[in-house]
Amino acid sequence: MTVSRTICLGFLSVIAVGTILLLMPFSNSSGNWNDPLVALFTATSAVCVTGLGVVDTGTYFSFWGQFVMVVLVQIGGLGYMTATTFLLLLIGARFSLRDKIAIQQSLDRSSIYGSDQVLRSIIATTIIFELTGVFLLLPVFIPQHGFYQGLWIAIFHSINSWNNAGFSLFKDNLIGYQSSVLLNFTVTGLIIFGGIGYQVIMELYLWLRDRLTKKPERLLFSLNFKVATTTTLILLILGTISFFLIELRNPETFGQMNLVNKIMAAWFQSVTTRTAGFNTVDFGKMTTAGLFITIALMFIGASPGGTGGGMKTTTLRVLTSCTKAILQGQEQVLLYKRQVPISLILKAVGVLIGSVGTVVLATMMIALVEPNLNFIQILFEVVSAFATVGLSTGITATISPVAKLVLILTMYVGRVGVLLLMSAILGDPKPSAIRYPEENLIVG
């Protein structure tokens, strides 16, 4: 039982428990036993922090069903190892070396040192941001839904925003609030900070603390911080401009809005496509160009260590830097005057090939069982599932059970990660002292 197998089986266990709980009559608003496929799909989507749904969450599930979904989303956002080891901390259990290695791999850390402190900071950060989101969303929901219902709606959407899940209690998601400045920027703020990674947040906190206390020592940002923040900023700006220009005259999306709402809607869609799943416009009525931009942004996804999925921003930067080095005739890949290790480049290539292979295979399988659907709709749904985004053109509830099972597997692969899943299946590589001779071949 390797660490990778423990993580993969742990997610499966949480999905299984969530499916059983959502099957129960108390989870259904009608008081009847739930459809097994609906329960399995919803539990997988919640644990994988995807947000895809085959039913209307607000009317189909009871309060307790929605509560189970929130708990599953929280566990999925934190990660199986983070959630379970934090429970061990609460009961006073000590970390074994195996636990520390598992946390290191699940959080993609470079060292096992200080694992318990890292866990405490992650939980504290999560609580602070989610509570802040709740208090900011209360003025939006309480006037319309009353105090208790408004409080629950605020809690539900804050947790889903921070964990980049995208489940909503409203039938039209957040389209009814597309002109609410407070909701738009609260939700997008939670999505960005939740998806950028805990390490980036902690470095930013330490930098601000040193500035405010006027410490003479200057904090040097890590390469991960520089790459994650700059890549995220570039993608957000490019996404906002692209959505604004492409959907500007589309009467079904941005066409009927004033200029301020158009800019705000473009910003919201640019943020949410980075693995969140909320929407303030109907993606089913977007232009083909708008859908294609959405697919590209979804596939890239969030940053490592965060609650989002996708190929990751750092993977994109490593691959683009490799391309730049080749075009300039360089033999070293540099990022901010730091050389990128060969092992990291190989990992980035592996992530790209594995991600593309998963999307191609899932798209082909759904296309075979759903020949009447458009290719762009199928591709959109598959990438949304793999990148744990949760956006949909509206076909999720209408596809066949076989296609839904394909999406379930795709969400699971996207959440645990292609490389981690392959490591769990194949086992840890055996060390070898053999070195083979080099030989050139024609490439490109």
C-alpha cells in the first residue's frame, strides 16, 4: 500500500460514504430514496470539487442533503490526506513518517519538515477566508431570503467558492446576481485565493507581516510564488479581454448589458472558468469562440496546492519556457533567472500528455454513446469534468447513464491527478543503476 494508493483509495472511500448518505431519504426533498446514479454522480462531483450536477441542487436535495454536499466539498477541497491527518491532530495522535510523506506528496511540498504546522495554517486559512466570504455574502442573500435561509445560502456559496466547486442553490446558478458588485467580487476573490495555492497565500502573508512590522530582513518570494501569481494574473486579464470582445454583441449573453455589467461579467467568467463552475451568463448560449476560450482556460486550471484542478499554471509556464528555450537555441530552461530541473520538465510533459490523453479518450467514449450531441458540447463537458470546473452547456442531466459514468471517472482522474493515479496503479518505480547510451533522432 503505497502513499499514492492510499490517497486514491481514500478519495474513493469518501465518495462511497457520500453516495450512501445521499441515497438516504433524509437527503432527498421528497423524502424518498434517491436514484443511485444521481447520488454517485453528485458525491463524486462534490468530493472532486467539480460542481457538475444532474439535478437542481436547491430543489432536489433537502437541507441535510445539501449539508452532506458541503461537507464532501470541504473534504475534497482540503484533500483526503489533509482532512484525515487534521482529524488525527485534533484527537492528539502523532504523525508517523508515512503520514508526513503522504502530506508532502498530496500538497506537492519539497520537504516533510513541519507537516503539522502546515496543516494548521491550511485549516486556519480556509476558515478565515470562508467566514469572510459568508459575512460579505449575507447582505446579498438575507434581504431576499430572510436571515436563516440567507445565512445558509451564504455559507453554501462561500464554501463552494473557496473550494472551487461551483454548486449553487439557485436553478440558474448566479445569473440572477450578474449585476451585484458585492457578490461578483466576493465569489471571484474566494475562487482566486482558493485556487492559487496555500503556499502562495502564506508567502504573501509573511511578506505583508514583515512590511507592516518593518523588519530589516526582506522575504524572497519563491519561484513557485512568482510563477503562480504572474501566470494567474496574465490568464485573468487575457480571459477578461477575450470574453468581453467575443461576447460583446451576443444578445444571449453580454449583448443586453450595460458597459459596467459587461466588464464585470467578462471578469467573472474569466475567473470562474479557472476550475470554479459558477456562472453569471448561460454558457449554453455562448458563441463557439467563447466556448473554445472557456475550454482552453478550464484545461489550464488553477495552481498547485490550491483547491482547483486542471493542468495547472506552473505546468503551462514550464512548457512555454521549454518552447522559448528551444526557439532561442538554449539548452537550459530558465524561469526568473532560475534553472528548471530536468525532472520537473519531464513531470510537466507527463502531466500534459496524460491530461490530453484522458480528455481525448473520454470525449471519444461519450461521442460514441451520444452521437446526436455536438462535438464542442461533448468536449466542453469532458474538459469541465477533468479540470474539476463544473461549467456546462446544459447537457449533463440529459446524457445517458453510460456517458454519466464516463464523466464520473473523468472527474475522479482529474481530482487525484493523472500521474498520481498511474503511480497508484503501477506502483513506485524501482531504482536502477543502469545508464544507457544516448542516440539522436529526428524530431519536429
